[in-house]
Amino acid sequence: MKKLFLTLLLASLIFACNDDEGANDNVQQDKLPADVPIEEITSSVNNQEIKKEEETKTQINTNFRQFIDKFQHTSLPYELNPDFDDNEPENIYAKIPLETQIKYLAKAEKLSKSDFEEMADYTDFYYVNSPLQTNRFTAVIYGRFEMGSVYFYLCTYNNEGNLISSIDFASFNMLGAGPQAGRYTITKGKIDKNLKVTVTFTDIDENTSVEKYLIKENGKIVKQ
């Protein structure tokens, strides 16, 4: 009788242990996918992100890509506060060739090919910055230097290189004639992370005025 009792007790203990192990296995199976290791899941996510970046790059027209790659790439928030002591932007930025001016700046400047050719002796254009690139558009800032003044323009282009919008963004405007000769006005531009643009103009008497814009998802710049 004692042997039978011991046998039944031992059998119940073994059954209880096996039950606990099965429960632990079920917990582990709930925590992790049955067939896919963590390394493979992480790798899959990373590959999808890389593929998305590559697709974005290949969407942009090849010639336009060569144009925007000439700009210094920056990030938001972005601010431009012109204050050139020597007024020589060629020491800071690379010049935009005449044929490129005609191709990509004509609509923003509202100028023809012959206009650019006539201005070539006294006006230079510069690659400045590219603060924003999305799947649908690219924003760039170029500079125009003429007669002691520098003007900066914010432009957005679609992936084919066609102009969407442009605004006066910043400037250092030297007044060269009359009683105000030698004085200047300054315009400061800023783009925040929410794509809100603030343009602050200061006149020769240090009075200021502010204009606000928003860069929409399609690249259009609208006044607020």
C-alpha cells in the first residue's frame, strides 16, 4: 500500500513539472514570431527604408539632379541673414553658369535668354543652399549679385525641374545714388521645421516689416 502511494505521488509530481514547461513554452511563443528571427525583421525594415530613399532619388530628373547637387545641402530650421562686410559673395558661393541660369532661373527672374546674356557683364548668380527635399519637390535658395547688392530667392521645383513657386527671401541692398548713397536695407529669411517662412525687412531707418508664407505639401509657397 505504501509503495502504491509513493508511485502515485511521484507520477503526479512529474506531470506537474511537464505542465509548467509547456506553459513557459507557450509564453515564449507568444512573445516572438514562430519562424522569423528578430534580426530578419529588423533587416527587412531597414531594407524597405533604403529602397524608399533610392526610389525618391531615381524619381528626380537626371539633369535637374545635377543642378540641385551644386547647392550646399542643409536642413530645417534654416535662416539666412545677409551681412557682407566686403560684399563679395563669390568668396562664399559657386557661380551658376549662364546656360544653367537660362534653364532654371528664367521663370523665377521673369527674364528671357537675351536678358540673361545682356546682364552677364554686371550680374552674377550663385548656388547658395538647398534646405528641403521631399518626394514631390525640392527647395533651393540662389543668389543674385549686382552693383554692390546681393538678393536671395527661395524657389521650389518639381522632380522634373519645373518651377513651382519663388519668393524674395533675403537681401543686402546697397543704395548707390542720391542722399541715401552708401546706406543699405537688409531682408532676413527663415524657414522653420513646419515649413513656415518668415521674411523680415529692415529699412535704412531700422524700421521693420514682416511677411509670412507657408510651403505646402505640393511645393507651392502661399502667403499667410
